[in-house]
Amino acid sequence: MSLSVELDLDCLRAYMMESSALSLFLKPAWEILLNEVVSANGLSREKVWDFVPTVKKGDKLNGGDIIGTVQETKNIEQRILVPPNISGIVNEIKKGKFKV
């Protein structure tokens, strides 16, 4: 079983608006910012990403734990996280080059 998630702008908008008590104060600013974005390209399905795991088989994981990293650009390293409210034990994980 594998898991992948790609947030679109509607998901990002919902997360930013509802995720914290500060949303009451930030909501007007985020509405202005996010409503100005008309469209954005999703992740390329052709690009190959170099995934480096930070966990190993048998590790116990909980929501928010880092399972690996992907170097997006020279200066940006993306951390791949376990989704909230999910936990379990790693059965298999591989380092390598993968498409989304």
C-alpha cells in the first residue's frame, strides 16, 4: 500500500482558513491572497524526484513524523510527513528516484 498527497489551491485555502485559532485574524489577509491566485500548475508527472528515507523498516511512526526528504531545488528540501491521525510501523521503504 502506498500513500501520496498533492494539495490543490482549494485544499490549501481550507487548511489555512481553518487550521488554527489565528485564522480569525489571518482570514481576511489569506482570502485576499488566495483569491488573487487564479490557477497554478500541479506537480509534473514526468519529473523524477530523488527520495531519501529518514526511517527504516520496523520504525513506529505517528502523524507528523518525517519519513524522508526530496531536494526540490538547490535551496529547498521538502520533508515528506506522515499525515495527521495516522500511525503504524514501516513495512518497507526505499531510497531512489520516483515520479509523483
